[in-house]
Amino acid sequence: MVMHAAGPTRRALLKGSLTPAPAPVVHISSAIVSVLPDRRAEIIHRLSVLDGVEIHHAEAFKIVVVLEADDAGAIGSRLAEIATWNGVLSANMVFEQAYDTGELT
């Protein structure tokens, strides 16, 4: 009979499971959404009901938004979705930053 010593295994070491789990990260991005001026109010309303989206400024055909998500891919997907809306000319990320959630408190 083969006895295994208690403690970390070679497999755990190779898979990197001996290291503590990384702290949760939040991604925050700003973006400019360019819209047809006559559709601006409609687009502002649609943006305002999206989870993780805040409107910070709006003028004739530009809307400045801030997006928050658990990963950059979710933000990119959200911007791609917004860009397909009728009345939206473009939705472009301006800035993105990832924060360890401990840094935000």
C-alpha cells in the first residue's frame, strides 16, 4: 500500500493552486457614444436602464458614459451591443482601468 504525505501535491504545485486566490477585480471604463441628435433622448433612456452604466454628460450628439464590470470582455461586449442600436453612430472606449476591489474602499 502506498501512503501519501499530507500536504501539497506535485499536481497542486504544477497547477498553481498553492497560491492564494487573487483579489476580485473591477474594471471601470469611460466611453463616448455618438448618436443621431434626434435620437439622443431615446438613447439616453436606454443607457440609463443598463446595469453597470452611468451617464456623465450629454450634448447634441455625444454622450459620455462610465461602465463598470467584472472583466474587460464584459465592457467590450456592452459597447459592441450599444454600437448596434438604431440611432447610435459609434460607441468607443476612451479609458479603462482595472482595480483590486480592496483599492476602492
